[in-house]
Amino acid sequence: MGKQTGILPISGKIGDKIYYARKNKHGKTNYFVRNAPDEVRQTAATQSAAVDFGTASHCAKLMRDALREYTLYYDSGTLINSLNKAMGEVVWADIGHRPGHKRIEGKNMHLLEGFNFNNEANIDRLLNATPVIGNSNNQITVSLPEISFSRSKALNSVTHLSIKAIALSVNFANHTSTHIASEAVLIRRNEKRQVTFTLNTCNKDITCILLQVQSYYEVNGELHISQNKSASALDIISVIPPVTSAKKKVKKLKTKLPGFWCAPAIQILPKRKRAVPTAPRLLLPE
């Protein structure tokens, strides 16, 4: 594997060379070059798996684009691969379709619960509270009883925590998404509070409930967001499948008349007039 050293970075295929970029764990982008294969041979199973992985990556991109304003801070170059892998597990869990035609099913989306958009921290490391999810009449509630700072070293210089709930409704079939976010709640250090977020969502689509925690430190009465990525988190804490309307059964009208057997058709011929017999004529002698 060669590394590009030119002034202008190149990405893509030129001739028999493939140029691409990768970010390391420090967020630095490096450009590499490798030889393109002369021939690519794929079996039918490999082609089907590639199609299903393409479905997963397209669905993952739809989610990333919808949450771009929240994930820009956490994306260190590994979010694409990690979310594609998680969505791939959801696609491959579909047993109702053959390989190469698998889809995103709402009943399998629970596999995304616990996914961390920031691979350096999660909610459990920052909060000493377990979220409780409620769902009723298109209203989703996220309750956090007695929020308090955890003992994570990343929070040593943090004075405030900002907590926000996000509901992402996705329709993968139509490639559409909508999201709403609650107002952020600030928690001071050594303060314990009970917080409940209420989100109005569409129950016809798959809805992912996310919880965002950001850290701040106070300087001269002003709050500044912490640049330590280990002190912030964005997790999927619950996935609510779409509500499908029950099909109405059409009642069949039952007649109270007795059933009749079908009788074969009978051809009725017109009655013929019977000939009246006449008495024989007698010849009288002359």
C-alpha cells in the first residue's frame, strides 16, 4: 500500500490505480494509493451480500444526514463504518426475504438500541441515571430520575451538563426522515434533578429516541463547551416500531332464507291436441 506525497490529494480511480483517504484515530486524514485488481470474481452469494450491504449503507446514510447537526462534533472518521455495520445487522436479521432482497423491518430495529455515535463515551459513563421511556398517543416521554454527575475522569473540570432528547422518525422505503429535539436542560455539578422530556412524533414511521449529553465549564460566569470528546455522548436509547393499523374485517351478510338445490333445467313442450276419434261411417243399403 503506497502513500500519496503529492501536493494535490486524489480520490477515486485513475487508470489501474485507486486513490482513497482514511482518517486515523487522531482525526488526521491520510491519502493512499493501491493497484486495481485485473478481474473481480463474485459468486452469487457474494453478490447478494453486497446488495444487502448496499441497502444497509443507504439507510445508514439517511440517518447520518438527518442527524448531521448533532454528529459533526463526534465524527472522527469511524462513524460511517460503525453505523453501516449496525444497520447491516438489522438488514441481515430480515428472514422474510431472500438474500439480495432483504429490507429494514421495524421489528428488527431494536438491534440499534445502545448504539453510540461517539465511540469515546456513552450515556452510562456520564450520568448516574437510567432513562425510562414512555409512549402514549404519539407522545414519547423520556424520564431521568435524579440526574447527577458520574465519577468519570473526563468530567473533572466540567461544571455543567447539558441534556437533550431527540426523536428521529425514518421511513426507509420512501427515503424520508424528520426529527424533533427537546429544549436542553442544564445540570450543575453536585445538583440532583429529575427531568422528563416530551416529544410529539409520528407513530407511522420507525422512531429512534436519542439522548445527548454535552459538557460545559464555567469561566467568569460564561459557559464554554468542553472540547474533550470523552465528556460528551449521543446514544440511541430506544427504538419504537411503527404502529400498523389493523385491517377491518368485512362482514359477510348472511340470509335467513333456506338454501335451494339446483334442479336440472326441464324443457316444457307445448301440449298437442288429441285427435277425437270419429265413429266409422255405416253404408245403408240402397
